[in-house]
Amino acid sequence: MIATTNTSQIKQSTPKYEVERGRPHPLGATPDAGGVNFAVFSEHSTSVELLLFDRHDDPEPTQVIKLDPIKNTSFYIWHTYVKGLKRGAAYAYRVDGSQDLHGQGHRFNKNKVLIDPYSHSLSDALWNRVDAIRPEDNVATSMRSVVVDLSDYDWEGDEPLRRTMSSSIIYEVHVRGFTISPTSLCKAPGTFAGIIEKIPYLKELGITAVELLPVFDFDAKETLHEVDNKPLKNFWGYDPHSFFAPEASYCANPELRSPIKEFRDMVKALHQAGIEVILDVVFNHTSEGNHNGPTINFKGFNNNIYYHLVNFDKQYYMDYSGCGNTFNCNHPMVDKLIVECLEFWVKQMHVDGFRFDEGSILARGQDGGPMGEPPVIWHIETSGALAETKLIAEAWDAGGLYQIGRYPGYRCAEWNGLYRDQIRRFVKGDPGLVEAVASRLAGSADIYQSQGRFPLNSLNFITCHDGFTLYDLVSYNHKHNEANGEGNRDGIDENLSWNCGQEGETDDPNIQALRKRQIKNFASILLLSQGVPMILAGDEVGRTQKGNNNPYCQDNEISWFDWTLVEKNSDILRFFKMMIRFRKRYGSLCRRKFFNGELNQQGIPDISWHGTKLYRPGWEDSSARVLAYTLGGFNGEADIHVILNMHWENLEFEIPDITGKNWCKLIDTAEPSPKDIVEIEQGVVISSKNYLVKDRSVVVFVSQ
């Protein structure tokens, strides 16, 4: 240790680089032909040091640059220019200041080495999370920021695709989990490059956008706890520490430390295939955790600005996120960071949109209470750089703020939790839901229309990363999270699921057939509904998590996409593919505005509701488990008639007359593959005025 210290002192006594005053903007590390400009925001600090490393894994800095509090500051932005420094250089900061923790919430600690909040690339080669918690100096085990030249890339003319929201079909996927299984047969499994290898599959499936679970750099080394002497890691990535940096562990060539390039390669390749890229972004909390958590960046620069603190003792954090801390999104400097971050991902990384995890935290003011017009949300809404991006909000948070239908702004689609819950209940056979289900199928006008919004504001989903997969939804009545090591206490208890007669796997062919039918029922209802559908990756092939509804820590077969299912469950995959094609074919399934009773050229209304009897949907029938409706086609499109029989008995339904045309059956989920869904040329013409619909099935007719 003494030798290392002496070496460090020798290196620092003969500075390798000359320094100048520098500029306060832009924040972060900005290289040019002559060197690199550094700028970082830190209010209340009295001392800032810039640490330069020859290599990203050097335990000690090559040079320490102490910034002058007069010369190197502009208000609360500390800055300097290092002449001759090149891209790829590793750097970090030490910051000192007031020690008033309880009264002011300051956590300045010169012993902690901090990464730049605006880092575009990071190295965790030496990183030890425990050392970042202890009071002692952690320079030898700290993370390092890396200087990146963002201009050094050939986009080959690529631009965001700007597909309309109403025509979108979103596919929620985890970068690592999608291809890390040996069954993927990928050359670069678990990486951005692995996604590229599976583009032919995505294109054939027919989805229009991938929504990637968090790719902001997070602590992939963090051990949450151990089960059976095996460490459980943070798999999902909902625990970021750097919003501007792609996760380095998703690189095919981690030694090159090129996550920016590899992410761009993925985006460019997806765009060439006509597939948009939406990022699941986490601005509601960070990896620094509560008062017992590590100091990584935000705590050490401006703890009382970046976080909501408990008023009577500011050593503690308000936890509206359920993750230990809450980001103070509507402080002007935090607002600035969030908006600039989103603009970076659009302008520099060409992404097409964002989904805001626990988005209601962005609506909380600096006092923690909900705001009518939160500045950060409106700055996102009105940013010119973000004007054509897709915005999706999880319109609630762990602190109890629930804003479905009331999320601030105009543009955001919202994860429609009511859609998920009511469709789940309806398909498993709960009675008295037909009026609510009709609202969900029609775009949830009861939620959005009075607020001046549209069907595209409803992001419809049956399943997502959080909860059961679609296969598990029809195979388990109860969660089975024992592998998480929390005594099966984690995850929600009310899954609104039905196992079809037996818990878990079964060899009973009748139960297996019923489960497949239920999967097809869910898929068809989702893709027949107004709004924007989202499919969880793997649902199209019957992926299972063995009943685990909270596999946040399962980097193993529980969470991984099993590619053998593509062949094993090819009938389910075929159904999904054809349902997606069906939705794309008919404009009446993806309307931009709500139904209003408009008549088409044949005098058929845009929508008519029925039960087993025409025009008698049974809104007031508390025992009803069926619903039917007719969509009038416009602009030369065919009419569509849909029947949903979620009763356990076969039922006869009246079929409406269509003058001069015939009804042709294209979808019947009770039929075995390939008769369950067919092209128009193979459709069965229905000549009778009644049709017997089998139990627990969906039937769709198209006029011709």
C-alpha cells in the first residue's frame, strides 16, 4: 500500500496533461480535436477533483486535477479542459463539502470515487459495491467513467422510423434473457448483437417495435442474496446508476468497452428490418439505494437535490419507488438531466420511444406530492427533439399514486392495468364483466375520452415482465417464487389466473388442449382490441417461468427464452403470427379515434354490440360470460363480426345479416391448428343465421 501511494504521488507530481479553465456546458466529458472538456454539477461542494487513469482498470489515478472553486466554476457547475486527452480515457471524481447530513442531507465524502452522472460509457472491472458503502477510501475498487467520441459512427443514413402509435404492435423483451440460453444457437448470446441475430424471427413474427427492458448501465455484479449457496443477481436491470450509458454486460466484445457502438449497431439493424426500438427507462430511483446503500455518483455530488429526503431527518430517503430511494425528478437540474438524457438517446442512439417505469414519480413535486403540471413531463412533451417519439407511462408508483387516465400531458400511452385485469377475469370465466370488457375492447373510452385522449393512449397487455407469462397464467392458480429465496412472500398474490384444472405441468391431453385454447383466446382478444397491443416475449411460444411471477433475480432457465419451444409449440406461434397479420390487415382494428356510431356505405355502424341475441349484449346480466360485436368496414374494408364465449358450455349465437355479402369464418380458437385461423381464401362461408360457438372460445367472421 505504501509503494502504491508513493507511485501515485510521483505520477501526480509530474502532470501528464495540461489543463485550462474549460466550459460549463455541455455537462459530462466532451472530446474535441485538442482534448476533453469536463463539466459536472455539484451544489454546496467545496472541493472537486478530477481523477485521470491511464487504463480503466488502474487501481490509482495517473493524474489528479484539483479544480479551483473560483476559476473552474460557473455558479454550481465545475469544469475544466484537459489538453491532449483522447477518447477512451478513464476518469472519475472526488467531491467534498458540508457534512450536515441530518439537517441538510449532504453526503459529501472525499473518500468515495464518483462516476460522472453524464457518463456515456463505464468500466466496472475493479468495482466492489461493499467498498462503496464502507467509509474508507475506495479508489482501488471504484467504477470509472470513459470518454466517448459520439461522432465516430457511420449510421448509413439511419433515422428513427416514426411509425404511428395506432399501427404499432410492441414486443417486450429482455436483451440478455432473449438469447442467453444455449438453445438460441447465437454466436453472441445475451447481447445487443444477439438481438441482431434474431431479427429474422422478429420480422417473421410481425411485431413493429421491441420494448427493451432497462439498458441503462446498472450494477450487474450486485449480489442481492444467496439461495442454496448460489448468488442471485439483479437480472431485470431496474436499478440503474448511469442514465446515459448502455449496459456494458450486454456487449459481445466487453474488452473493447464499446457499448455505444454495439447498441447503435443493434438499432440500425432493427430499423433496416422495419422494427422500432423503445427503451424501458428508470428515472424513479437509482442503484444507490437507501441510507445504507453505496455512494456511486448522485449521492456524492448532490444528495439533497437528486433525491427525496425525509424532512425531519434527511439522512433517510422517501421511498415512493419501493426500491430504497426516489429520484427528485422535478428539481430543475434533475429535470434537465432527464430531458437531456432522453434527447441523447434519440439524437445520438436513434431510439424511437420510451416507456417510463413507475412513471407517476415523474409527476411528484419536490415535496413528494403529485403536481397538476409537472415540469419534467411537460418538458418531455414539448421537446422538439422528442416530438416524434413514442411515450409510454406506467402511470402509477409504489407510493400509491395511481394515474391511469389522468397521467399529465397529452401524448403518453399508459399501461392499462384495468385492461389486463378485466380481460384476465373475463377469459378465466368470471361473470358480470361484459360491459367493462366492451369498454376495454373499444379502446377504454370510459377512461380516456373525457380527458380528450384517444384509443392510442391505451397500451393494452395481458402479461408483461412483471407477473406470470401467458402460459403460466393458464397453468397456475398460485405464484411459485420459492427460487427467489424470500419464502414465496415476494410478487403479487392475486394473479387473476386459472390453471385449467391442475396446478403446473400435466400430461392430461384435455387440460393441455384447454390451455392452448385459452392462450389463443387471450392473443386474439388482445389483437382485436382498440389501442396499442403489447406482447411479452415468449408468450407466442408458450414460455414458462414455472409459476414464478417475480423472476427479477433469476438469470437462468426460469427467465431465459427457451428456443426449443419455437418448434415444440409451433401451433401457438403460427396463431400469433397470423393474428398479427389479421390486425394489420384491417384498419377498423386500430382506429385513431373512438367509435361514434358512424355508418358505413352499407349502413352498418362502426360498432354494434350483441350477446347470444343480436343487439342484446346483456350489460345488466350479472351472470353473463359472453359478448359479441360487429365492426363496420370503411374505405372498402370488410366488416368484422367477433364472438367471445367464455362460458363453459357451447352456446348458439345469432349472426347479423349483411346485404349482398356473406360471412366467412377465419378464426375459431376451439379448432385445432391449422383450422384455428386461416387466410381469407381458406375461410368457411357461413350461410345460416345462427352459429354454435364452442365453450371458452373466440370466433371471428369477415364479410366477403
